[in-house]
Amino acid sequence: MTRDEIVSWLICDDPSPLYQRADAVRKEFCGDAIHKRAIIEFSNCCERDCHYCGIRRGNFGLTRYRMEDSQIFAAAQAAAALGYRTLVLQSGEDRYDATDRICFLIRNIKKMTNCAITLCVGERTGEEYRAMREAGADRYLLKFETSDRDLFRALRPGSSYDERINCLRRLRELDYQVGSGCMVGLPGQTPETLADDILLMKEFDFDMIGIGPFIPHPDTPLQNSSGGSLEMTLRMIALARIVTRNAHLPATTAIGSIHPQGRQMALRCGANVIMPNFTPQEFRAHYQIYPNKICINDRPADCAVCVDGMIRSLGRTVATDPGHSLKRGGRGIAQTACKSGEGSYNKRKAG
């Protein structure tokens, strides 16, 4: 699609043909299986002061936490016992969690489980990314948030758009399966800037793409903003599916938080991944990037039953493999044999 074509779909009166096309593309290139990823939010400490985020450095009313290693391992083992094949280790950008510690976590989780590991721990140096990759990390999620440089600068004080993009390039060079994405409904966004987001996803050919609505948090400078709509978020998911074809696209918790059927709707217009929360309940309420997050009080076992029921209700199946990248040409490889932590990768072509 051209930029003008993308904009036309973002502003058209009836997006239903777009959703149908996206679902058909999803079925052709990804199949009917839905991949489940277990998220473990192991720290809500963050050095950044992003205007849209509830765990920003300037939110002094937030109870901060850092999970102990044993608590992280227990959560990982619980997810693996329930059949999850991918674990997402997520935190704020917290230098307290040094690379050595993250590598220690990766190595031990690989020994304990048969799970792929996705990291979401922010901007790091190339050497840090390399060390975590050699420890056994398979994937890395680093959202670009918006491709509009001016908007990025305004919403992320102290951050550099160019450095964000350079980090994504470094991750690709190190043969990570790379995930990125954007928010929908940020103050100052236009259909044209959203179209540029889609084109950036196409240019990078990301392995995974997360798209969710911006939800204003009461303890941030954007507390009085209107936030992103369900419809625009669904249009962006559908467009991302059509443009990228076989990227893994999650039906995010955020879209489920703004509409009770949000995740189901996203899965009907291009999404093929769902990401239940396996953070221990004592910490979950303190990792609220946005307010009114769903499933805060649900036990992981209850979430597993709920998610499996949701998938079956859509006429889809639960994937039993780790859900590695479907991209080809040197990516989309599985590194599931990195349990020794010595950095030797048993590679295979995916898809």
C-alpha cells in the first residue's frame, strides 16, 4: 500500500472490507493457530520520564518493586507447566537490572523450561544486546511508539528517536527476532503520521508488531488527553497485517482494557498472538502503564482457561510450538537449544 492508500483506509466510513482482507491475509500467511505468550513484569522501576507512561520516573505515588530471582523463576515455571512456550521478561528501563543479572535469568530459565524468551527491557548498548543474545534470548521487543520525530521528542524527554531506531538495527544485526510497534491515539497524531508508522513497520519487516491504544494515565502529564479509539486501533492492526503479511501481531491487553471484546475483535482482523499476564498478583497492580488494566486480580491458571476458551470460541486453535518468526532469509530461526548458556545456537529455518 502507498501512504495515500493507508490514509484512505484510516479515514474511510466503512472499514469492514479492510478487516476481512486482513483476516484472509492472516489465515494465508499465519494459519489459524493463536500463539500464547506469558508476560512476567519483573520490575516497574524506570529511568525514563515518558509523558504517557504510568511507571515513568516522575510518578512518585507509585509503589516500586523488583522481583527476586526466585519469584521470576517460579512464574516462568508456572507458565511452562500450563503449556506456554514463550516467556516475555518485561520491565521498565532500569539499569539496576544489569546485563549480568538478565543473562543469569535467561540461562536459568532456559535450563528450567522449554520456552523461547522475549526480552523487553529497553535501550541498551550493542555489547549488552550481544551478551543477552549469547545467554539464550531469542527475541527482543522495543517499540518505536511513533515514527513522528517531533512527537517522539515531545512525549519522551531525554530520549532520542535516532537512538531508538539504531537499537532496532543493532538487534537485527545480532540475529534477534525483533519486535516493535506503536501506540494509537497519542496527542498530536494524525492519519498521516499513523500511515508513516505502518510504512516503518513495512520497511523494517519486523518479526513481531505490537499495536495498542494510548490510554491516558491519571499520574502523567497526558492525564486529560482523550486516548486512542478501538476502531482506529483495529484499523492499524489490519493494515499492519496486510502490509507485513506474516509478522506476529498480538491482540494486546490494552485493547482488551478499552473494550470487553477488544482482543477478540483484534484476532478477527489480523492478530494471531495473545499475551496473558503471569506476573505474581502481589506485583501486578503496580505495573500499570495505563489504568484499568484487565486481569489484574486473575490467577494465571484462570487466565489460561479463559484464553483457551476465547480461542476456541473464535474457531481457532491453540499453537503448541514456540511461535518463532515466520520471516525467512536468515531470520525466523529457532534458538531453543541455548540451555547451556554458552551461546551455541541450534538453528533451523522456520515457516
